Amino acid sequence: MLPDSTSEQNSLPMDDLVAPGGASAGTRGSGRSHLSRLGHRAPAAASVTGRRLEHAAPAKLSAGAELEMRLARMCFWQGSYVRAGVDLQRHYYPDPLLITDLDLLAYSFTPQMKSVKLIGEAKSGTGKSAPKPLDRVIWLAGLQRIVRADHAILLTATPPSERVRDLARTLDVAALSTGDLGRWEQRDLAEMQQNAGSQGPEAWQATASTHFAVKKEPVLERAFWSLRSEIWFVSPWQATKRCVGIIAELRKWWTPTLDDDDQAALRWLYAEAISVLGLQIVMLVGLARSTDPRDWRQQVEDRLAEGLVPAHAMRTLSKAVDMYVARALSAAGADATLKAESVGAFEPAPPPWTEQLVELINRLAEESTLSELPRHIDLVIHERLVKRRHIAPDLLQICGHDLASGERHRRWLAAFLRSAAEIPDAVSKALTA
């Protein structure tokens, strides 16, 4: 069963979220201060003094990165769950690929909770050698098919002609200019939205700082790149398992004595993993609503039990292995106890938190609307855990999800994560308060 958050957990002041010096108030660590090593052989952007990792002044956004950031921010505030710079080369490795990443990856939901996938490309060049809007429209339409996106958006500094825009529409591509983007920002982007949550220049810098910090820690670097690449190319079932696994692993690195700069990387990783998990769970809720309730629990167990090999194939393999082992043990004269213990060694088994996940999904499936919940979770967890500040109620209203429902849904998610991944108190408070 999912335990509910207590009222005390939801009413703690912001000062209790992170203690002075970055230590989490009331949090018991594992005793292993792994992140004290994050500064060794630091990149040029950082220097190390003792145990503290001192980052240089934030780097200025390049013209291309700024345009990608603005495109992602626009799509977020227009109603999509958004990530920028999703790495493609790591996904297709070791095959070489000239395309480095998806400038934009966004998800929205229909009233029937079907997910709609959008990709985007932003080009800031205007010179003779700069990519032309027509070429990029055709290129983006092809990439859209490869990554199985429903729609695409192209943003170029060179204004696309009306003919190019018309062709783009027939390919499910929206062709926009930086002038179109600027007019939207002037008309619809309030000051409070410019640097909120996971969007804006501050969020871009937090991502870059985390990348620098984890470069020399293989476990954390794998977690970083999983969240920036691989997790976006697997099913919601596998993505859910990976997110919970990352969150559980981070608990081993969280200690109250960590220096603030070191802890910032962990806060970002926690926030990003929880945000992505929220999106995946809402996708699973959509599947639950379209599945016979009598079959749902078994489907969850099967899909969570399987890896690259489907569960039914693993069961067939398990039976064959059981028969082979039984014959070998009989020939060796093994006793009945040993034979019984050997049965089912290869039987696929779901994670120990499967029951709690089923209960969470069933609870959410009974709610009237969840289409804005992923954005709501994303905004809250990045504002409170990464930027460590209160969220203006007006900002939450703009995000769209009902405030009372959002608080309730975040409590449920936090309860699941406390049970499944033992998240620290500070992380739980950031999600629920």
C-alpha cells in the first residue's frame, strides 16, 4: 500500500528543505561522501579548493543554444512537457551519426490521455552557408519518421517563405522564424515565466554545471546520459524502471555533509529523474484507462519483468532450463530439496515496488484530468529542489494543472518514491510542500 504524506511533511518551511551549507535537514546519508571526489581533475570551467568544487562564472549562451532554449521555453508554456538537447549519437552508438541531438523533444496529451510527440530544430545562422528553411523542412520530416514523432517544428533565423510554410504543413511540420518567436514572447511570455522550472537560461546553466560535475564519476555520468538520451528511446515501462533505479542509486550518494556545489549536481539529477518519471507514469495511466481492469495488473507485472526479451519468451526459456537442470541434478543424484530450489531460476520477476506502482497508477486513473500533471511536477521539482525557491501561485496557475489536485498527486508520487527508492526527506519535501 502507498502511505500518504503527513501534514507535517507538507507544512515545513522552506528553510527546512535544505540546511545551511547545502546539507539536508534531518536526512541520514549512507556515510559515503562520494561527491567529495567530484572536483578531481576538474574541467577548465571549474577549480578545486580542498573538497569544494568552485565553478567559474556561468558561461554565456551561444546564439544557437539560446535559440534552442527559447524554442523549448515557448513549447513548454504553450502546453507541452519539454526537453532540449536529447542526445541521438549515444542512442545509436557505435554507428556514426552526423546528427548530434534533438534540439527539442516535447510531449502533450489528448483528452483521452494519448501522448502526442513533437520534435524540433532551431537554426540561428543567416549566412550563405547556413541551412535553408526548405532543406531543413524536408530533413526534419525524415527525422520525424525515424524517431516516430507525430509532429515537428522548425525555427530558423532566415524567415521561411509562405510556399515553404505550406509544404511544411503537409508534412506535419510547423515552419517558424525567429520573428514569429519574438512576437510570441512579447505577447505571451510574462517575466515570471522567463526563468522558471526546467526552462530558461538558469536551467540551461544548471544542466551544464551538472554535466561538468559528474564527468569523473562513472555512475553519475551514466545516470546523467540516461536521462539525456537513452531513456527517451525505450517504452514507458522500461523508462519507469530506469528512473526508479536512478533515483534509488542517488540515495547512496546523498549525505548531509556534502558541500553545496557538489550537492547541486545531485539535486539536479534527483529533480530530472523525478520529472521524467512523472511523465512516464502519466503515459502508463493512459494505457491503464484503455486496458481491461481485469488484465491490467498482470500486464504491469509482465512488462516490468521483461527486459530486452519479452516476458512470455523468458517464461518459455525458464521452463526449458528447469527441465535441463532437473535432469542434470537427477543424474547427479541430488536430493529433492535441491531440485525444488533450482526451479524457476530464470523465471522473469517484476521489481519489488510493482504493487505500489499499480496502486499509484490506479489512483491517478480515477482522477478527472492529468494532461498537465507532467509539466506541473516538472515545474515544482525544478523550482524547489534545483533552484531552492518558492513558486509563485500565479506561475502554477499558468502551468494549468488544478492546484489542489496537483498537490494531492505529488503527495502520491512522493509516497511511492519513499517506498520504492528511499528518497531523502529534503527531496520528499521539495516534491510535496
